[in-house]
Amino acid sequence: MSLDTVVEDVRDEARARAEEIREAADAEAAEIIAEAEEDADRIREERLAEVDRQIDQEREQTLSSAKLGAKQERLGARRDVLEDVYDDVEAALAGLDADRRRELTEALLDATLAEFDDDEDIAVYTRSEDVELLEELVADRNAQVDGEIDCLGGLVAESDTSRVRVNNTFDSILDAVWEDELKNISERLFDQ
């Protein structure tokens, strides 16, 4: 065998070996690229899923916040309406006609005096506009008008003897009725 033949055989072997190495490298590179593409797809899917979760979470938070805001506004509007109704009732009580005011004041005076012993001296108080009316009503009773108070009408009575004080003003009665009936009033107004 000649040297040229040996060189050519070595070259052929080197070429074959280089081709094997290149094929192995190409196969390994293709495998690495495929793994990298799989990793990239997986990362992209994870990120998309995380973004979708964040979007859903923000949507839920925004929706919950909007619902809470709407509920607060509804409650505020209801509170305003109830305050308006209360103010209207106060105005109606303050503006009662003379006959109705007399009738109610006399009924309240009777109920108030029933809380005291017959022999007690009772001081009664009312709003300035009703002093004359109350003086007429207590003229033949064991009570006397002793001053004015800030109220819509009705009276407050007290006795030094028994240290009893009875508040039968329109204000106190309205407050008690309002507290007892607020749920019913609200249901009637807002059809809950």
C-alpha cells in the first residue's frame, strides 16, 4: 500500500468520523433546540395562564369594588330618603293645626299626669308657641307651666317630690316610634 493510499484512507476515515461527529452534533443541536422550544412554549403557557389569572383576579376585584360602591351609594340614598321622611314628619308635627295640636297635647298631658301621685305638684314645660295652650289645659289640674323647652310640641313634666321626669314631647314620641318602626318604614319605602 502506498502512502497516498494510506493518506487517502486516513482522510476518508477522518471525513467519515467528521461526518459522524457533525451528524451527532446536528442531532444534539436539534434535540437542544427542541428542548428549548418546549421550554419556551411551557414558559409562554405558564405566563399566559398567570396573566389570565391576574386578569380574572383584577376583574373580580373591580367587580366586587363596583358592587360595594353601588351598595354604599344605594344605602346612602336610602339614608337620605329616610332623613327626608323624618324631616317631613317633624315639619308636619310642628305645623299641626290648632285643634289637632290641642287634642294631642291634652292626651299627652293626661298620660303624663297619670305617672304622678295625685297630691304632687307638677311642673310642666312645652315649646314657647304652646305655653298658652298648656296653661289652659293645666288650669284645673295639680300642674303648672314652669317654662319653655325646645321641642316640636307635647310636654315634659317633673316633680320635686318624687324626682320623676316624664318626657312626652312629640320629639321623644317620634324618636321612639321611628326606632321601633324603622324597618317597616324602610320596607314600605323601598319594597325590599
